[in-house]
Amino acid sequence: MPATPAVELFEVILAVHIMAVVVAFGVTFAFPIIFGVGAKIEPRSLPLLHRIEYSIEQRLINPGLAVVVLAGIYLASKLHVWSDFFVQWGLGVSIVIGALVGSVMIPTAKRAATTAERDIAASGEGEVKLSDEYRALTRRLNIVGSLLSLLVLATVYIMVTRPGS
């Protein structure tokens, strides 16, 4: 009788899928705290924080999202569940997240970094006065970032509960 492997490939891919979600999106829930503390304690750190933000989006979130999608494709194919709502939702949300990170979050964080630098330079050695332009950019980052976080949480819920399956 052939030995059964202790861990199936499916289980490994499922673990990779879940780990990629945690790694790619976990930090995004800390961004509001990071920026809130940075703005309050040392507003001159804001350009650096925005550079860190878009670097994380480019080097961690986007590749992590690719791993999530590729592992999800394997899992959906292995289970033959392509027509199930939770799979369709996950694929659709992945496209939306990737599009918003690439078209809104990264360019807006880059603009926020350069705008904050300009505002800080214009403030001289005194109190930092951030412009309305900077505030509009950070408002966009906060709104879209909150939407992305909500989509991630909703997707985790839908993946776990599998409504309609």
C-alpha cells in the first residue's frame, strides 16, 4: 500500500494563499496609525513615510496580490469551483485592488511625498504648514485605502463563509 503524503500540495497552496493575503495586506491596516503618529510627532517625516508607503505598495502589495491570485487560480481549478460566488468575488476584488493600487495609491502617494516636501521647505524652520493640495492627496489616500481595507476584510469573510456554495 503506497504511503500517503503527510501534507497534500493543495494544503500547501492554500497555506501560501492565506499567507500571501496576510503579508500583502496586513501592513495596510497600520498605515492610518503610522501617518497619524508621524504627522503629530514629526510632520517633517511625512515625505519619507509616503515613500515607504508607495515602496510597500510596489514591492510587497503588488507581488503579494499576484501570489494570492495565482494560488487562488490553482485552488479554484483543483476544487472545480470557478462558477461559485466566492471565487468570482475573489477574482473580481483582486482586479479592483490591483487597479486601485496601481492607478490611485502609488501615484497619489508619490505626489503626496513631493507635495509634503515642498510644503515643508516653504515652512522653513518654523511650524510645518501643509497645503490644501497635500490635504486633498492624503484624503484620497485615506478614502481609497479604507475602501481597499474593507474589500480585503469582506473578501476574507466571503472566502471563509462561502455564501451560496
